[in-house]
Amino acid sequence: MGSRVPEVIEALVALGQAEASTELAGVQVSDGPEVTGSSSPDWLIIGFDGDPDGDFRAAQTVGGWAGLGSRREEQWQVTVAAIASRGDTDVRAARTRAYEIGARVEAWLRADPSIGLRSLEAAIEASQLTQDQTDQGVQAVLLLTVAGRAFT
């Protein structure tokens, strides 16, 4: 099956990793759920909502034919999680940090809606914020739906 979703995820991960020493310094950039020994409190996860008890949905697509030829238009959504954890109860600081991390994704899409891929456009379609206090401190999770359309 032809889909642009794998390319989109790879492009977003590459953009995050390219900023790992600058705008995203201290943020662990991950391609989906990953087994790691990282103790980073801040994460940008492309293709995963950050919930180890969740459904692990990375993306979804719908599509149709763009003409009588073999080209197909695909509409897609990729889940991106910006996570900020703190060892204290300062929910405001965690929330602010999660939005700072998410703002980088928005900046990439505004600068280049094609994210460097041909016949593609993307933007943030929706977001959702959750905040949780645990015995390890506060965690803010900003879920972004990066949505777009492309031709396959």
C-alpha cells in the first residue's frame, strides 16, 4: 500500500534531531515508542501519544483517487507528543515547557508546510493538553495532531 505517512514521520523526527543541540536542547526526540535508559524529563515523540497504557496509534489516513491515473490523494494525521515532566508540583512550569516543545513543531510547519517532501502539505490540526500529578512530580503532555494531504 502506498502511503506518505512513513516519510512524514521520518521528516519530523529528522527536524527534531537537527534541533537537539539548539532549540530542543535537553529534549529527547523519539521515533515512536522507544525502549531507552534516558532520564530526560522532556520528550518530543513523533508517532506516539506517550501513554504506555494507550492504544499506540501513530497515524491514520484516508484517501481517494485523484484522477483516472495511478495517483492517489491521501489525507493523513500523525500523533506527536510534547512531554514535560518535573520532580516537583509546578504544573505551570511543566505546561509552559510542553508548549515550548510543541512550538518547535509548529515553527517547522509554518516555515515549510511541505517539511521538505514533494507534493505534500502539513499543519497542526488539533491539540490536547493533559496534566497529571504523581508521586514523581507533575507531567504535562501536549498532544498535537499534525495533519496534511499528499499525493502517493
